[in-house]
Amino acid sequence: MLGFRQPAADPREPVEELKLAWTLAVAACALGAWLTTWLIPWPQWFSQRPWWAGGRTPESAALGTVFLIPGILLALSSVRALGRSTELVTTGPYRWIRHPYSLAVLLLLAGAIVVLRSLPAVALLIPTARLTLERARREDHNLRIRFGARHDAYARRVPFMLPLSPPLPPSGLPEEGELQPGEASLADLNREERDDGAGRP
């Protein structure tokens, strides 16, 4: 198992986001898939390489596209939504999940592995996926420190990495004090409670 430095005990203390380790793991996984054909020599007099020994086929390319196209689109939309913003981004794919770029990278790696039929790269994908999840959790920790209650509200409404709940509106997470249709403010609720209490005998 990969060893990670435990997040800080103090929830107010930022933690390392493992950017270098994550980048190296992603690169190793992609490179492993690409080099499988050379890493596993196969006699040319055999009609076809087995599915696990690398080499692209029309079938593997078609199946891998199922992962690659969503991964590319999700990565591009994530980068576009982030831009150069220094605020908490809750629009674009961030309406659906909190870590769309991390999910996009995993989809791209899975697609490359399927296209190139690389069993060795699967062994690299497992720790890479674990490291990706750990890095995303650490990002959440640091964003919570930076943006406070706004990030807490965002995390309550938006899933971690799988779109398992309805998305935020196109404008993203409402600003503090901004209400969505059908929502009542805390002040309105308190006023209603006072009015009900005043009307009781």
C-alpha cells in the first residue's frame, strides 16, 4: 500500500496536496499502458497478441472511446470553469461533483488502458486511483479552511466525485443571503415562529 502523510490533526491547518506524487503516478500509469507492447514481447508467428499483452485493436479502440471522450470533455470543461478564478468555483462541471478534473484523469487513464489492452497498467491504475482520491480529500480540507462556511454549504449539496444527486443551478452555489425559488430565509422562519407564538392564547 502507498503511504501517505496523515492530514493535520488541527482542522485549521492546511495539508500537503500530494501534487508531485499524483503527477508522477498518473504519468507512470499512462506510460505503462503505452509501453506494454515493448515490455511484453510476443512471438510474431502467433496470430494475435492476447488481450492482456498490449496492442490496439479496432474493438479495444471502440471500447476505450467510451472512457476517453467523456474524460476529454470533462477535463476541458473543468479547466474552462476554473480559469484564473481565486474564488470557490461551483459552476460548469463543479455543479455536479466537487472534483471533476480528478474524475476526468481517471477516465482518461482507464480509456488508455482499454485501448492499449494493458494489464500491467491496471496494476498501476489501482494505486493511482487511491492517490487521486486521497489528493481530492486533501483539496477539500484546504478549501474548507480557505472558504469556510461557503465550502461547507457546497460540500453538503454537491457529491465528492460521482454525480449521485441533482446539480446546482447553472449559476452555481447561491451567494450568502441569495435564495432559490421556494426557499425561505432564516429570518422569515423566525418571524413566522414569533407570529405564531403571538397569536396563541
